[in-house]
Amino acid sequence: MALSDSTLLGLTRTGGGFTLAEFSARGISMQMSEIDEAADIVRDVNYNLINLLDGITAAQKYKFSLSCEDMESPGFAAHGDGRIAFRKGDKATLICLPDLGATAQQTFTVMNLGWTVTRDEWNSITSWSLELEEV
């Protein structure tokens, strides 16, 4: 599922219709962090920090930020027939860049939280970013 020689990262929408194109993913940066809801940190009466979700593994989820500058952006917005290709809320399979987060798990089912694309006409550079969250 990873793309040929241009990147080790893979992203394919559940049900098809969208994947990162080879010339939109070279030089990609990926950030992984815990989602905000992964902990419910409060202080007790003695001012000790405690996690109210301690031991609830279902809350231990991650979010991912992808960003890139390249010649083209992925086809986030539309297919040739005008349908939206990768909408907010769509699910996808994400193969992380190697050693990201130092976790043994490298493949995640994620949800699209939103994307942005910026085009610098004069320099012919397209920048894009994508926010994903583990489901």
C-alpha cells in the first residue's frame, strides 16, 4: 500500500476512490501525538495529578498531521466526475512513516478531520496539510 519509491507512507480511503498520488507525497512530514481526549487529567484535594481515564485503553488513541510541499496536491477535492474524493469524516487506512512514535503498530484506521491546500503560482509549489485521528 505504500507508494513506489517516492514515500514509505500509505493512505487509502476506506471503500476506495482516494489514495495519495505519487507526485503529491515526496518529502512528506508526519506528526503523531495523543488525541486530547486520551487523558482526563485533574488534581485531587492534595494537588496530585491523576488521570481519570487510567486503565481505559479505548481512550489511548492518536492523531496525525501530514504536510508536504511538492508539485501537486493529492486529489482531496474532486474526482473527474465531480464527486468529493476525501471528505471530512471519511475513514482511511494509514501506514505511518517508519519509526514514527516508536510504536510497534504502524497501520491505523483513521478519520479525516480536514485538509488545506495552498498554491504558490510564481514558484509553482503546492503546499498541503491533512489532519487525521485514529478511530
